[in-house]
Amino acid sequence: MSIYGRSRVKVPASTANLGPGFDTLGMALSLYAWIEMEEAAETVFHLYGDEMTGVPRDKSNLLYKVAQMVFAEAGVTVPELSISMYSEIPLTRGLGSSASAIIGALAAANAMIGSPLESAKLFDMATAIEKHPDNVGASLFGGIITAVWDGEHAEYIRIEPPQELEVLVVIPEFELETVKARGVLPAEVSVSDAVHNISRTSLLTAALAAGRLDLIGAAMQDRLHQPYRAPLVPGMEKLLAEAPGHGALGIALSGAGPTLLCMVDRRELRKQELELFLTETMRENGISSRTLWLSPCTTGVTAELLERNGMQNGSFLDMIKGELQS
């Protein structure tokens, strides 16, 4: 009989960079993945939802490997696991699907064995896996994260998103792997481009902290990665240049793309116009796409140990249906 309980986590998607804050700024979004994990006689996966197509169902699965890192760090042995997952987060689209999986697995494995590892340790472990702290920090802590990584330890400050801030994403119907999107970046940049991004990252961070939505457009300009990645996303140059004229406060490539993200004032009257502009621009470039209206997620990952808190242990799919209907 297992000495460990069954853990359940809910983890948000994320967007990274927000334009100029390359590998530094991240924001959690109201799109989620759910994971349940418990000890088993043999390792088995129950993966649900369209976004799980093609995900490995053996011990090469990222969730299993990350869980084993937690057990090793905590000095326990749990070689066989039953893992269930449902995700709304599109794979390899720039919305933090890998970061949410990493944070979800860390939190689920940690909760399962009694939560011996603190959040700071989980953050360091996640950043070491992902190699940058923005997406994982946002999914772990929620809200807006500005963070640094020295190769061993990550430091961060969390910013509460302005209440008036809303997000519109346009998701092209093709995948763009991060390694490919990073491969087009130059090894060196000019001092003027570096100063351009440093100044705008500073302004954007301060504007978000102060709720100055009027400064977001000027602050989201980038020279370090978006100009080089634009050829990978047909229509991106037009969207970056013209979306503010259709109601966006600012627009940026979400993470490594190909999704683009608009920050929008909830009171904006041109939301339908903006949505149509995004999808029509994609269509003009031969790309099918879909849009989603999202909110910044302020809670980050949540974890519970079902057997130890007196809750009813309903089936995983029943729980998912309830979450999606709420």
C-alpha cells in the first residue's frame, strides 16, 4: 500500500518577454493544465484533450522525469507513478506549454510526498530545466514576474497585474519550436539595440507595476528578438506595426511564437475590430488562426493532497468537466 497520497494541481499558461523583456519578463494567463499524480504498481499515463496528441506515454514523458527530480532532491524513492493530465494550453505555440508541464509536475510530485521542497527550490529547479525563469516563474507564482537567473539560483519580483488589463492572443495553426526560434537570433547585438531594450524593459516593468496602461505601447518595442523572428511568422511585421491602431495597447510575439499577444484595456470599444484585424492579417498570409480573450492569472500553480485533506476523490474527468463549466 502506498504511503503517499494522490496530488492534484492546476497550473496556468504563460507568456514571456512581453516584447523587450527577453528571458526576463513573464505573465501567467487564464488558460490551464490539470495534473493528478500518485504512486502505482507500474507507471501509466492518462492524457486527455487535443493538446495531448503525440505526448509520450512512457517514462520518457517530461512529467515523469521532472517528478523523479523532485523525489531525488527530497531523498525519497517513488519509481512507479500513475499520472493523469488534461491541458488547454497549445503545444509549441509560445504560451508556455513546457513550462506549465514542468511546474505542474514539480508541484504535483512535491505535494504527493508532503511538500518538503519550498517554492524557491522549485523555482530554481524549474529554471535549471527550462534555462530561463520567465515562463516557469509566471506559472509558479502567478501575475507578472520579472526575474534573473545566474545559472544556479533565480531571483524574482512579482507584480500584481493592473485590473484593467486584458489579453487577446492570436494563435496560428502551426507549431514553432523554441530551438528554431532561438536559432535565428544573432550572437551579438549593438550597444544602441541593447540600450533600446534595457530602457523599454525598465519602462514596461514600471508601467505595469504602476498601472500606467498609457505607457505600455511605447514600452513594448523590441530590437533583440522580434525583428529576427518575424520571417518565421507570416504577417507578424504588419501585426506589430498596425495592431495599436485597431485598439491594442501594445503587441508582442508571445515567447518564441508563433502566437502573438495584444495587451488591451478592458474598457476598449474596438475589441471586435482588433480581433478581426489579427485573424484577417493571418489569413492574408495564408495562415489559419484562432483568437482567445484571456486575463492575467494571479494565482499561479495550486496543489492539493486529496487523501489528506478530507476532500471527495472524484474522478479526474469529472473534476475537469466541473472546472471547464465553471
